[in-house]
Amino acid sequence: METVKSPRSLARGVAGAWSIPALRQYALSPLFRNAGYLWVSTIVLSAFGFAFWTAAAWLYPADAVGYGAAAISATALISGFANLGLGFGLIRFLPERQESGVRLINSVFLVTGAAGLAAAVIFLLGLDLWSPSLGVVRSHPIFAVTFVIAGIACSLSAVLDQVFVATRTAHFVLIKNGALSLGRIVLVAVFALFFASFGIVAAHGLAVTALVALTLFFALPAARRGYRPALQWEPSEVRPIFSFSMGNYVGALLFLAPGSILTIMVLNTLGPEEAAYFYVAWAIGLVASGFSSALSSSLFAEGSHGPDELGRTARRASIGGSFVALAMTFALFVLAEPIMRAFGPEYASNGSNLVRILALSIPPYLFLNIYVGVQRVRKRTGSIVVVAGAMAATSLLVSYLLSRPMGLEGFGVGWLAGQGAALVAVTLVTGLRYSQERGLRALWSVATR
């Protein structure tokens, strides 16, 4: 019979879990080491991203920054569509594929690249329908081709990161994204002389394309022994992971949707200058909450390598992640205005309150990501879709309703409301599954009497 612990013993257990030795042990574990690489990669990408957008804010007019931010958000959305969830399939099943792993990786790259091309072309063809304000992307053949190439490269870049997570070599993500960030800063200054308003998108697209090519030919062979890039299509390798991948694909799209759609929504409802202020504030919030996504990916990878230890791994992720999430919430809430002022006084006056609202969403976002990581290991993709759907639908609806009366802050409240809706969905899904499991056990006991 399991012993019920007293409140005092529970308090001692919690205090021990949050002690300095315990946190040091967490930090040295593969779970947090790989999550740390991914998060530092996000920080480096975002720190250089701040420099990128600061340079853009000084070199380009505010409306050009707004158009560029919306176009880059569109390439992120294209990347999400083109992924097809196959990157999640790689994390879950690549550890089990020794001999056929290279064929699986190349097949996934081929499918992702083709899907990225199709998604970018469809986006351009339907531009008048979903974002007429982005007509600049289609105003010149060079702009259109650059946008399509950027969409393909961003799609492949996302899958490359997931391959490194699957092979427990997340330090290559840091190297790739660091080089990408530095290249973007150099190019955005150079392209200001030639491309005017489209220079921001051109700098982003060319930098991503160059880094994807270098990573495929140099970093990935070092991460996965025996790997060689090739145009290879092996349906027998992709087919077994497809159903798992598609469930995660839908869930990932729903998680991605607010971040990609909100900037375009701001552009269409409030104008290009407000889109610029929103995008910078959103990028700052993304850095702070990036540890949650990194920890979820690392939890997913570690759980896939050791499913029997999933419960223990998830507990460690919750305890260590909470420490980081609370620290980031406090820091971002206090430093919102000084950080935004680095981009200019108008960014500080228009975006600081939005950053503070986004800071409040960091703790719930952490637990949502841990939940998603656990469900991915358990292959319960339906739960992920329900929770992500609740978050996306609530975020977009509330943001739209509050955009006129509250301005940019309304979009922050919408995002925060989405986190709350997702936590409610987690509670309902978990309670329903628990009730069903209890009902099945009772039915079994009656049937076997």
C-alpha cells in the first residue's frame, strides 16, 4: 500500500528539488544540456535578431520594417506548412533506425523541399486573398523568386534542427543559427543600398539558403555518421512514420499559427508601422519563452531514447523549467521598456506594455510545452491537436476582437487568453482520459468475475 506523505515531507521534497545541488544536477543532465543548446541558439538568434531589426529600423523606414516583418512571418508560416510533421517523426523514430537512417533523412528533406516550394507558390498566387498589403513581394520577379527560395530554405532549416535534436547534437543548431544571424546583419546593411523596402526579406532569405547548404554538406555528416546529402526518395522509409507525423503536423501548425498570423493581422488591421512595433515586441517575448520550446524538444528526444524513464524526465523538466520561466518572467516585466528603447523611442512607447503582457504567458507556455513533449513520446497526437487548437482559436479570436479597442496590447491579451484556454483543454483531456481508463478497468473487472 502506498504511503501518503505529510505536508511537511512534501514541502521538504519540493525544497530539495529546487536546491542548488538539484538544479546543478538537472543542468548537467542530457535533457537540460540539449535544451540549453537549443535555448542558447534561440538567444543567439534573437540577440543577433535584435541587432538585425535595430539595423533595419535605422536603415529602412518604419513601413518597410513592417512589410519585411510580415513577409518573414509568412516564410515562417510556409515552413510550418511544408514540414508535414516529418521532423517530429525523425525525432521519435530515427533513434530506432540504424541502417536506414540516412535514407529516411534524405527522403524527409526531399518531401519537405517540394512542400516548401508548393506552399510558397500557393501563398504568392493567393496573396490578394489573404494579405493584399504584402503585394510588394510580388511586385518584381526577383522579389518573388527570392521569397520562394526563402520559403524552401526555411522549411529545410527547421527539419535540420530536428535532425540534430534527434541525434542529440543540438550544439550544431547553435552553430548554424549563430552563423545565420551574423549573415543576416551583414546582408541587411548591404541590401539597403539595392533593394529598398525588400532588402530585409532578401537578406533573410539569402542567409538562410546559404546556411542550409553549408549545414547539409558539412555539419550533418558530422552529426550522423555515414550521412551524405542526396536526392533520395524511399517511400518505405517515410510511410511508417507518416500517421504519427501528420498528427504532430496539425498540432505544430496550430501552435505556429498565432505567431505567424498575428503579425500579418496587425499589418492588415493597424498598418505597417504598428506591425513593426508588434514584431519586435513579439520577437522579444519569443526569446524569453524559447526555453519552453527547447525543453519540450529535448524532452521529446530523451523520452524517445528512453520511454521507460519518461515520467522522471518530465518531472525534472517541470522543476528545472519552472525556475527558468519565473526568472524570465520577472526580468522581462522589469526590463521591457529599456529593451524596446534600443530600437528607438517609438518602439518603446508603442511596444513596452505588449512585452509585459507577453511575459505573463511564459509560465503557462512552459507547462503546455512539457505536456506536448510527453504526449509526443506517448504518440497521443489527438491530445496535442485539441490543446493546440484551443490555444490558436482563442488567441486569434480574442486578438481580433480586441485589436481595435486596445491596439497592440489587445494582441498580447489574446495570446495570454490562448494559454489559458489551452490549460483548460489539458485539464479536460486529461480528466476525460482518466475517467475512460477507470471505466475500462471497472468494465474489465466485471467481465472477468
